[in-house]
Amino acid sequence: MNIFKKIKIFCRNVSQTLPLYKEYNSSNLKNNKKLRELVIIVEAIERIWKESQYNNKYILFHYFVNKFLTKINIEKQQWIDTIKTAEYWVEKGNKIFESFKDNPFEITPISEAINLYKKSNQILYDESYMITEKLLIEIFKNRQKFRYLCQQGKEKGKQGFYQEGLNYLYEALKIFKPNKLELQIIKFKQKVNLEREYNRNLKEIKHIAQQGNFVLAQTQLKLTLKKFSRQDGEELSAKLKRVIDAKTEYRQGLIAEKIDNFNLAKKQYLLALSYLPNLEEASYRLALIDIKQNNYSSALSYLEKLTGEKVNYLRGFCYLQKNDLQNVVKEWKTISHPLVDKNKESLKILIQRNRLQIIQHIENSVSKEKYQEAKNYCEKFTEKYGYDTNVDHNLTKHIQPVLEHQLWKSLDLLSIINQLNQEFQKNPNISTLHNISIAYYYQAQIDETYIEKWITFLMTSILNIKKNPILENLSWLNINEINYDKTKEELIKLIENTIDKYKDSNLKKYYELRDIFRQEMLAMELIGNPPNAGVKIKEVFITPRFYQNNKSQLKNINLQKNKLSTLYTDFGLTVAACLKNDVERAIKIKPNLTASSEVEKLAESLINYYEGCYHLQHDSWKKAKNCLQNAQNEIKNNNDWITEINRLCEKQRNKLDNLQENLEFGQFWYNLLKSPASASYLAEYKARDISQQVANDKITFSQAISKLKEVQKIDQNNPLVTDLLNRLEFSQEGEEIDKLLKAGRFQAAVKKAKYSSNKEIKYTVAEVFIKIIIEGANAKELEWETMQQFGKWAYEICPHEPDFREIYKLLKII
Amino acid sequence: MIKNEKITPNPYDVLEVSSGASTGEITKAFAMAMKKKKYNPKQIAEARKSLMDSQQRLIADYLRPNLPLIQRFKKQDLSLLNEPIPVIKLLPEFDGLDKAYKESETISESDKKLGLELFS
């Protein structure tokens, strides 16, 4: 065969193969697992090439055709294997199903057959397999339901509920009708009549029991259960037995009580209660026996859950014996009985006597100078009978003042402090606060460990000085003549002098006390004079240290989010140091805590701001970075802070000379404030960096331009950025046009120059053409038409350029 | 007031005068204190100086505890306590042992109540 004929056959084969190949190669068949169809296609392709005996080794494409045929043959073999596996599984599934086809109670083999079909359908598409799988699932569900109904029916039968069980079995019968089930139904039907009779009897027996005839109910139930037994009947029987036993024991108790054998009676009643805890009569009798034996608390315990007039009377009587007259009144209040009414009259006299007895105790205690005891009686009286003018007068104007005088006479300062603190917790007021501060004043002089407490209380007392009654009734000085500011100064001086004593001897303590004093002073300053807003306990303004020392008892105080409140947080000492510009100390005493509340977060931000500024002042912007970033949210809300940070950053930038550091610093400053100064600074240094990268050939013009455009987003009108961008764009265009010219693509170069927005580019390109014309003319190397073409290009780019007008005229372009 | 070597005494305590003492009383008390020698002469002199200066005296007043005035104790009429105490005894009507026994022989109301409670 000649070569042309072979090529012709080759072309025919290819054209026959192509549609088959297209189908073979489409994702549709492979994705849908249509393996049988794919095998048919492959076989068809193989036939085309086999029939034409295409095996000439001289044909150029021989190698590729063989390679293709081998590839599809391998695939075909794999598909055939898969088809065989799928068919094997289906066959196996069919066998399993066939062997259990007629037994509706079997579901496991169906489940196995379904799984085999599922596996087959996962690897091969065969519509008949799909339909069979669905059918098997349907059969499986039916058998499952059938089995459930049979099981339920059987279970109900076991429990003695044959009618209910029968209903389930009839439902099952609607699905399948095996003999076994029909036999079961016959068996159930026989039992249903007995069950009906049992149900009727049980209802009647319950009715008898409801009427209180427990013995008759029990007798009838026994007869019924002999014929037909069921759980509910057995339970009723047990319950009836318990009631009858309880009633028997109760009656035995009554017999024993009648002959005054209280111990036996109690035993019987308790036994009755053990059978039937809600047998109220037994509890009532037990209470009565206890009353007869003077065991009133025990009697009350038996009456605890009982109600009714009789019970109220007994309970009231028990309280009377316990001298709890208020409860007697409560219990007898609702009883309307003539004899109880007489008792109520006597009760009134007893109550009056009781009141007077307590008053007598108060008077006796006072006369024996037992004032604490007298105070306790007063409190007991008020607790029992409420407010009484005389008792209150005696307590507040006589007993309590005497106790206070006695307390100070005791000279035991710690005991005084302890008692006054308790008094302040009960009733916070300025007088008690003042007295605590005085006790601490003396105690701190004896034991220096109390100095901090003294400072706290004295500062709190000073904060409330204008409301302090100690200065109100001075006989030697009119209240209007008191110079409160001067007095405050003198008292504060006392504290300062005390602290200063440690300056030379104990520097650590000196600083600690000074920190506390500064915190208190600052709070006083912020609260105002007279105090108008701040943290208060009732009418008493309190200082941060006072709050801190009593924090556990002051949980109800909600600290507002403001500068003053930050002093009351655990960050207070540090905040005070910051606000008084002692940031160095603040850094030293900063607590290692996590702020949780809003005010704590504000305190933390404030500290971070001051610490950050401190580092900036000392040209350590890297140390400042973290602090200021942590305070960023608060900084945004505070213009003064923004101004100060900008000022310090301006100062800091002048100290940096390294480009990289300038860049890092600029980025931090800009991220923090986004202020115009920071934006301009960052943009400038970014531009410098880009320029350097271009100069070092690290980035292309195009990369640099894109980077600069990003920089422009930081500072839109930065002159340095704009200038650099212009220059880069010029260079880029110039480079592109240069490439076009070098490649001889003059038309493209002209077009690019013509539409450039840069006048310099236009001029330069036009000038190149003009120079070529001049040099060509001088050397007489260029023809007239060529020169004119160059002239036209120059004219296209710069038609009005005066420098070139002469040339245009000479070339007769204009 | 507390006397301890470490403590700076209150001028009022040193001179043993009340808060309302006049200048004359303070002068007299100064002489008495010098005689008594309870405090050293320097302390006595400073106490006098403090109380003679109104601002210093104000601080001395401030550094004392604020103790309330002790008013007269008011007594009350307790004559009722001399009268006989009424006695309240348990009313047999609320015992009802016999009634309970009789009821236990028949089907009582409480049985019916119990029956309804337990078997409804």
C-alpha cells in the first residue's frame, strides 16, 4: 500500500474514532459509573483500528495510536473487573434474599442483601440494581414494622393486657399473615373475656376502697385475683393491706391510750405511721401524748404537716408552753370556739406581762451597770414586740452612750477598733468613722503596722469633714468661724509628717505609704470640695483605700467608668502614680492583673498610655509600642492623649536615622493614631523604601508603581509620593516605548506615545523620529518617503510642538 | 485618754480640761499640770500653747473621739407584774380520744377521706 493510501486510512480511522473518543472522554459516563457503556465504546474503537490493520511502522503517528489503544485497553480491563465484582455482589445478595424470602420475622438477611446491593450500586450503574435496592429497603421497613407490632402485642399479653395486645397483632396481620401470628391471635382472643371481667371487678373494688371499706375491698380482690392476675391488681392488694395494717395498729394505739399506757400507744401509732405515713389521726394522737408528757417540741414536730382548727389549737398550746406567745397568737387567731376565746383573753395578759418582764430585765441590768446585757434585752424586746419609744430612748440615749464611754475608758484600742468597725458595718455614719480614725491614730503611734489603716480612715474622715459633728458643737468657737480648709491642711500635714519619718530609716515603707497617700489625695482632689460625686456608703463618701480594704462587703457598689473610679480598682495605686506623673514608680508598682470590668479596663489603658508616653519621652518607642497598642481603644476617645502622643512621636522621629526603623516606627504611629502627621511620615518613608528598591533592581517599575498607589491610600496628596509616582510612570512608559522601537514596532510605539498623559514622553519619542530624519538626511541614507513617514509619526505624537514645526514644513506635512 | 510613751497626748488630756475650757481655765490647768507632773514640762507647755491657738485647738478637738451625751434612763410602770398570772390548760374538747375510739369501730369520715385520697 502506498503511503498516501495509508494516510487516507489513518485519516478515516481518526474521523471514525473521534466521536467515540469524545463520548469515551466525556465525564458523563465515568462519573455516572456507566461502565458497561464505556466498555462497549472502547471495544468499538479497538475494532476500528484492528479492522484497518493499521500497523505500518513507517507512519509517523504509529507510536501515538498504539499508546492510546493500550491506555484505553487497560481501562477497559479495569472496568470489566469492576462490573464482575458488582455482579458478584448482586448475585450474593439475591441468594441471601431468596433463602429468607418467606419468613417475615427475619430482617438481618434483608439488611445484608441491601448492603450488598448498595456496594454494587456504588461502583456500577445498573437501573435494575437500583430498583432492587429500593425494593429491598421497602421490604426491610415492612418487616421491621411487622416485628415491632408483634413484639408489642406479645409484651402487652405478658402484662395481662390481652385486648391491647390483640390490637397490635391485628395491625401486624395487615402486613404479613404467617401461621404463627394467627395462632397467637386465637390464644389472645381466649384470654380477652377473662380480662374484661377482671377489669369490671377491679373498678368495683376500687370504688369500695374509695368509700373507706378497705376490708371488703380486700376480700373481693382476693377472689378476683384467683381467676385472673395482673400487676395492677397485685399492687392494689398490697396497698389495701398497708391501709388495713395501719388502721389495726392505730386502733391498738387508741386502746392503749385509753388505759393511759402512753408508751404502748405511741409504739402502736408509730407502727401505724410506718405503714401509712399520711394517717393524720396517728400523728395527731402522738402529738397529744407528747403534750400530756410535756414534750412540746416533739409534739410540734408531729403537727408540722397537719392542718385544721384542732391542729392549730394544739400547736398554739405547745407554743404557749414554750413561752413563744407571738406564735400562739398566730395559731389561735382563726379558731372560733367559746372556750378558746377565754384562753385568748388570758393570752393577752400573758403577753403584756412578758413585755414588762423584758423591760424589768433592762432596768435591772442598768441598775447593776450591766449595759451590754441591757442592750441585748433592748434588742430582744424590739425583735419580739417591735418599736417602743421608751425602750428606744433608753437604748440610744442612755445605754449605748454609756457603752461607748466605757469602751474608750477600757483603753484597749484594738478592741475599740474592732467594735467600732462592727458598728460601722451595721450603721455606717460619720461619727463612728471619725472615732475609728481616732482609735487608729493612737494605735498607729504604738504599732506602725496600723499606719496605713490610720491614713485610710483619717483621709475618709477628712473627706467628710464638713458633716463631722465633732466640730459642730464647740462651745469656744462658732461653727461659722471654722476654717475647714486650714483644718484639712493641718490634718493632712499630720499624715505627711508621719510618712516623712520613714524617708531616712525605711525607704521601702516610705514609698509604699507615699503611694497610698497620693492615691487618697488624688481621689479627694477629683471628688471635689465639698464632695459632690464619688463612691459612697449611705451618706459617707469613701476613699479608694477605704473601698479596697472593705471591698468584700461593698460588692453592691457599682464603679462608674471614669477617671475617679479607676483609683478605686486594684490598679488604683498605679493610676495615681501615673496621674501625678510619677510614671517611673507606676511601672514599678504596676499589678500583674487582668482587667475584667469596664472601669478596670479604663484603668489599665490609662496606665498603658502613661507608660507608653514615658517610653516615648525617653526615646524608647519600641517599649512604648506594646503599651500604647494596648490602650488604643481609649486613646481614640481622648483628644488630649492623641495630641500628646503625636507630639512625642514627632520628637521621636527626629531621633531615628535608619530607614528600616523609620518605617517600623512610622507604621506603629500610623496604626495607632492614623493622624495626618503619622500618615505623611509613613507615606514618605514607604516612598523612600520603594525608591531604594527600584534603584537596587529589587522590584520592577510596575511593581513599584503598584506599591506607591497603595501608599497613596495612606496619604492621598503626599508630594514625595506623587512625584516619585510620576517619575516612575514616565520611566515605565519610556521603557515600554523603547522596547517597541528597538523591535521595529514603530506604529505601536507611536500609538503608545500619542495616548500618553506625560508630555515629556510625547516630546522625547517625537524627538527620536526627528533626530532620525535629520541624521538620515545629513548622511543622505534615507529616502524621501521614509523621512516623510518618520515626520508623520512625530507629527502624530506632537502636532503643535514649535521645535518640530520647521521639519514638518520641510517634509510638507503641514 | 490612753497614756503611752510612744503616743503624742491630746492637749486636753495633758491639761485635764474639757473642750469648753476658757483661756483662764487653761492657764490654771497649766499650773496644776506642772505641779502634778503627770506629763513632762515640754508636753505640758506644748499643750498650753496648742489650746491657746484657735487653729491648733481645733485640731486637738478633732483628734478626740466623738462620744454621745448620756441622757437620763426612763423607768416604766411595772405594777402589772404583781398581779396573779393567768393559767391556760389544755381543753379536753380538743383531745377526743373516746370519739376516735368509737370511730375506729366503724367506717369513719376519715376512712372515706383516706379512701378517696389513696384509691382515686
